[in-house]
Amino acid sequence: MAKDLINTNAIFGEVSLQKRNPGRHNANPDGVGFWTLVREDFITHDREFFAQGFWALFWHRFGNWRMSIKPRVVRMPLSLFYRVMFKACQWFAGIELPYTTYVGRRVKLEHFGGMILVAHRIGDDVIIRQNTTFGVVRTNSEAGRPVIGDRVDIGAGAVLIGKIIVGDDVTIGANAVVLDDVEAGCVAVGVPARVSRRQND
């Protein structure tokens, strides 16, 4: 059932790689350079240079790009710089987006603040609003982070936790608490979230 939610071959390939080798490779999207990603993120954030979401993504992309620098001793100053700026994003933007979370293209972090985005994967063309939490069910466990498909629209205050799959073209309502898989094309609202099939337009 879960295998039908999204393209699991591609996605679980990424997730499996992250599990085997977390944070030890450049996990930016394949086939596109660092500056092309930055330009795309800038356009996605309405060309607003000071948008906090844009800068959180910039340092996320940078954190991954630096992992392509070899050998490790050459990379060390870049890693230190990344850690400082990652912490700055937490302090000044209220956004925690570790580089070990795979982030697709044209992701928009709207209405910054209170974002804890610790997922296995965030797909392409996803919109995430303020006070959103992705993560594990228990703080003493690293296993079971969410996998989020493409074109997912996530409302303010939403919580997505545990080993769940959110399929493509899903809408997550404001303040919803999602604890189970959500099939592609559905709407999830409430606490805990109730899932319904989106009505045809």
C-alpha cells in the first residue's frame, strides 16, 4: 500500500543512502549545480533576497555541496563555516533544516519561524509554512523520519512525525498532526489527522 504512494524506487534509494551514509556525501538534487539550485530557490522565494526561507535553503545547499570537496582536511574550514551559519539560521530565522535532510527543487519555506524540518526527504515543489515540525516520534530514536512527496502543501502548525510517507499532491491542513501514511492526492486535517480523498474540481 505504502509503495503506491510515491515513486519509492527513487525515494527509498535516496533514503537508503542517507541511512547507510548519513551526511557523508553531497545530497543536493542530481543533475543540477549548486548555483543553479541557489538561483532556483531565489526565484521560488519571489526573488526576495532577505527571505529567511531562501537563506535557510542556501545554507542547506551549501552544507551538501561542501561534502563534494576532497580531501576532508580541505573541507574542514567549509564545514566549520556551515555549522556557524546553520546555527545562525536557527537563531535569526527560526528554521532548523539539517543538510542530512534531502530537499528537492523549488521548495518554498513561507512565513518563517518555528520550523523544525528533520525529514528523510522533502520532494519537489513543496510549500512549508511557519511552526511546522517534521521528525521522529521519540527523541531518543533516529529511526522513522517522514518522507514527503512532490507538490505537497503543508499548512501552518502542522506536525508530521514518525516513519510515514506523505504522497504526491497532498494537502496537510493547518495544525494537523500526521502520524500515518497519506496517499497521493489526499487531504489530511485534524488532531490526529483524518485523511480524505480530494474531490475532483
